[in-house]
Amino acid sequence: MDQLKYSKEDAERAYDDVINSFNERGTLPTKWMPVFWEIAVASGDVKQAWPESQLLDRRFIDTFDQWAPK
């Protein structure tokens, strides 16, 4: 709410819209990554989409079964 200047109602609606795209392992929502990169390129933040290895440290994701509560 603070960062995006959302009202409580809008923040709750946005949360409900995106929460199912995430999982407890921390993988990226692959369905939405093309849109993310399209916006990032259009805004000039990046010149092209980055490979996952440049964006995400997979150490916790790849070892999830070793440390996550059962």
C-alpha cells in the first residue's frame, strides 16, 4: 500500500489477483514473466529480458526439500 500508494481495498484486490501466481518454493510466475519483461523494456529499465540466472538466485528454491518444514 505504501509503495504503490494503493488504498487498503485496492491493495487487497491486487493481492487476491496475484497471490495464486506465487508458490512457497519461490519460483517466478512464468505465465507473467513476458509481461514483466515487456514493461521493463518499454520503461527503459532494461534493454532486453534477462536470463533467469541474472534475475534469480535459485539456491533456496533448489534446496527447498532439504530445509522447508514438513
